[in-house]
Amino acid sequence: MDIVLASANQGKVKEVKKILSEIPSLANCRVLSLRDIGFVGDIEENGTTFEENALIKAKALADGVHITIADDSGLGVDALGGAPGVYSARYAGGHGDDEANNRLLLENLKDVPLEKRTARYVAAIACVMPSGESFTVRATCEGKILFAEEGSGGFGYDPLFYTEVYGKTLASVTEEEKNLISHRGKALRLLAEKLAQMS
């Protein structure tokens, strides 16, 4: 079975492939990225929630043949009223500039003490079946935003996102450790459960 993943973010594509390969019911699926299917256009994400944006992307690529999934995820910081939220990837202006996004986040939190730097990663995954039926799942990962980056793994805000589960940032843990507790890992496992119920 082929699953089309509506993403060109190679970090995200790699993470999704790895997590799905560890779920028995989906281990034999082939995950196709936008690059794999030759999609080069832009999909305008104009939703106001992660779920809306994920559905927009999944429906844009639905072809009546493949299962199509799309993830919309981001960071919500309590001291910033939930920002950057759906604008996480383009928080500093450009799309996917992790360095600039992290710099801006640190600047906006410069006077906030650690105990008030609570945050969560959110992942919403939308799925469109070949029949046209669609659904979404959502999961979170709780943590705090540190004052400086730690670790060289992961991507996005991972070097600033401290999790008490491991006592370090998501950029400082192994890929396997991250996938066990991450918002995307949890959401993909919920997706697998839902797909298993439908088959």
C-alpha cells in the first residue's frame, strides 16, 4: 500500500517514514513525498487550526487511488498566548527558517522565567481515503522552552524544546526516543489505529 504524504520537508518525511515502519499494520507501506509524486506547486494553508491546514493539504493531493495524509504541526507557548501556533514554520517571516524562528522565539521570551516557559508541540494529521472519506487525529508533547539551544538532532524548535521525560531537549535525544514521545509519533500511532479499524 502506498501512502502519499503531503510534505516536502525532508526532516518530516524521514520522521514519518521511520515511525510508520515501526507500526506493524503499516510497516509495509511505501510513503511517497511531494517530491516522489512530482508535485511542485504550492498549497495555500489558510486554515486557522492545525486540523484545517492538514485537511487542506491532504485534500489537495487526494487522487482517489492512494491514501493521502498531511500533517500540520507547530509549537504553542503559553506565555505567548499559544504563539507561534499555526505560523510555527514561518514565525520569523520566511518559511522553514529554523534558525530565524528559534532566534525570534528566544527574543520574545527573553524576560520570561523558566517556570513560565511551558509549551507544547501539537500535531494534527488529516487522512483522505481513496473513497474520499476523511478524518483527523491530534496529539501533543509537553515541555518547556530553554534559554539557549541544546543538541544537534531533530529540526524546527527541537533544540529549545526541553522535555522532562528525558531531562533534555528533543534535539539531544535519539531518533527512537523522540519518536516515542513526540506529538507526531503519537499522532501517527493514532492514525494507524484508525486505519486498522477501517480496514
